[in-house]
Amino acid sequence: MKVNCSICLGGQREGVFVNCPYCDVDRKTFIEASFKTIKVSLKKNLSVAKQNELVKFLNDGSGNSDNL
Ligand SMILES: [Zn+2]
């Protein structure tokens, strides 16, 4: 998973952060989460409909958010 670098705020900070050592040229940095964290996060943040869509997507790849 890639997000804006939290050290240089995606390149917004200046000074020593101009050449930020914590992110790549896109000012993005990888974050990793355990499978358990991802599961908990999905359950907490997704609506039931989205959860069902995710299950469907994982099963046969047919999840379609256009309907939601
Ligand atoms: Zn950075």
C-alpha cells in the first residue's frame, strides 16, 4: 500500500525535507499492515453492501461498485 509520505508531507515541507530520505521520487512511501489489521479495517470502514461486494469480488472477480 502506498501513501503520501508522512515525514515530508508529500513534499510540502521544505528545508531538510526537500531531499526526504523516507520516500521515493513520487513522495510516496510504502506502508504495511498485517492481514488482521486489514481485515479489521475493512470490517470497520466498509458498509455491509461493500463487504458483500468485496466477498463477491474475491470469489469470482465480479464485484462492481458502479451499482452502489
Ligand atoms: Zn518524504
